[in-house]
Amino acid sequence: MKGVMRPVNIKINENFKKMKQSYLFSEIGKRVRMFSQQHPDAKIIRLGIGDVTLPLTASVIEAMRKAVEEMGEKSTFRGYAPDFGYDFLRKAISDNYARMSVDIPADEIYVSDGAKSDVGNIVDILGSNEVLIPDPVYPVYLDSNIMSGNHVTFISANAQNGFLPLPDENIPKRGYVIYLCSPNNPTGAVYNREQLKVWVDFALETGSLIIFDSAYEAYIKGDYPHSIYEIEGARECAVEICSFSKTAGFTGTRCAWSVVPANLEASGVRLKSLWERRQTTKYNGVPYVIQRAAEAALSEKGHAECLELVDYYMANAAVIAELLTRKGIWFTGGVSSPYIWLKCPNGMSSWDFFDYLLNEVQVVGTPGEGFGEEGKSYFRLTSFGSREDTEEAVRRLERIL
């Protein structure tokens, strides 16, 4: 009968029922849409989702243009990309590590369409493990493990430890999958060498695996490690995931990479071989045009252009930080990170503060609660807007903070 729902007689992944019904940024979008429908003339300034606003650089565009022309000629046309990335890009990424005095062979580098994809997909090659995740944290770390039915233990990141938790006597010494992000999303905090060494030593002692997210390494100022492989012993216990999204403005262009060292083993199997098997089965690779663009972003000229983008966004962060400092509002980040993590004023919860900013001055940020329990009284602002929008947002915030 028309209109009668007939459920499909199959089983589903019951772990999805354990997840929150709405992804953080979906809920933000829903609230903003409702406000816009009720106030169609309001100009909303978005300092929430970490999407970039500056165009791709000249070197990147020129490389893409040339690659498109090649795709239009029979002699230079290319079909499926190699499973793990074109050799020219894997070498360019390896050379980029050499800039940091880190030796990463090209055959340990795997090109993908985003750090978010790799962070979520790497769970495929791991079994049922206990997982350590800092709280607050980028939601994909948690959600991908819930989807797989893994048990997650949170490590409290708070103002007392500078939002940079370390292993202590409260964490039993056994094997874990450990997620670390530095510079951190959402807090903007950055691990120094001594702190990362503590985590590497813990992983080596306990037989743990570190998943290290370095997507924001280009924003680091000062003597902080840009890669976990700057730390002795990391090649025996860590996978690193990085991205062109925030460095070269590839949020819509999509390109990233993961590093899986050849000597990294678990249960007698090289993780490298498992990751290769996973990718060849479930992934079709990044288009040639995009990989040429990524190669250009890592060239000497392209790298310099990308750092100009970084400087632009960090100047925006300084504008926001100046206001918060003047108003006496506690925050972290904004120095080696495009994110500013602030304490909600007047004891407000993060979602109450979100609604307050949206309704009073039409500025959108990200409620800290969406990143975990420790974020309930904190709020994330990003510096990825235009300079004009950032300055206008600060003028509006000046009136109500």
C-alpha cells in the first residue's frame, strides 16, 4: 500500500545508536538557519566552523591550470591515480619533512582526500582496543571509535594542565590507541618537545599506538615540534596525519597525507601493509590535478605563499585576542593556532553563549561542549574569516562583552 513504511529486514551497526543524534557542526548550522529565517536581513559573521576564506595561491592555481591542460591531451591524460599517491607528491611531502630535519621515506607516505578521512578510516585497520582521547577533542576521534564499538577513556584537558594532558598514575600502564593533536583543535594549545617525549615514552613502555594529528603545524610559532617524528622513538609507536586544508587553503580542494613507518608493527603485522590493503580496497585516490596543486604548495615558492596565508589568519587571531585581553576574558590559543579557546563570561554555558552571540550581535562561534564535557564552559572562535569580517565581529563583541 502506498505510504506504508516497510522496514528492511537486515541488521544495522548498533554502535551508531550510541552516538549523539546530531554532529556538532550540523547542530550549529541548524540553529543559524532558524535564526536567518526569522531575521532575513541580519548579516551573520561566522567565526565557528574552521573553513578558510582566502583564495588558492598563484603557484597552486598555475599548477592546476597546467594539469588541466595535460588532462585534455591524449599523450598526457591520466586515469585512476596510484593508490597511495603519485610519486611526485609523495617525494614533495618527504622533502617537506626534510625541512624539519625529519627523515620520512616517500614510500611511508600515503596521499588522501583529507585528514578527517584518514583519522576516521584508520580505525578500520585496528582491532578492538581501549582508546585514550583528550577531552575536549575534535569530534571525529571519538565518533569514529564509537562507530567501531571501541571503549574510549577520556583524559581531562583543562586550564590547570594548559589543555595539554600527560599520562599520569591514573592511567593504567597497558596498550592503548592514543589520539594527540598539536596544535590542538579546539583549544589551540601546543605540546613542547619534553611533553611529547613523555607521551612517546609512555607509548613505547606500554606498547601503545599514537595517532598524531598535525594538521595545523604550519601555524606553530617558536621552538615547538611540527612533527611527532622529531621526537626520538616516535617511529616505533606513532602514525602521523597531516593536511593541506588549513596550510594551503585546500578545505574544498581536498588533499592530505598520512605517514605509517615501515617498522611499526602490531600483533606481528606491519601496520603499513594493513593500511595499504585498506586503501587499495576502499579508496580511489586523489585526482591528478589536485596532486599537482599540492606539489606546488610544497615548492619553495608555493610554501612561501602558503605561509603568507597563515600570517593573514594569525593577524586575525591577534585582533580577536586583543579584545579578549582588554576585556579580561581568559583564553588560550591564537599564537600557534588559528583557534582561540575562551572561557565563557558570567558563568554561561557554551550553548547559552552561542545563542547569546547569535541573537545579540549575529556572531557565530563553536560551543565548547560539542568537543567534550571539559568544554562546557568554553567557546571556540576561529581566525579564518576575512579581515573585514573579523574586525566587524570584534566591534560587535566589544558592545556586549
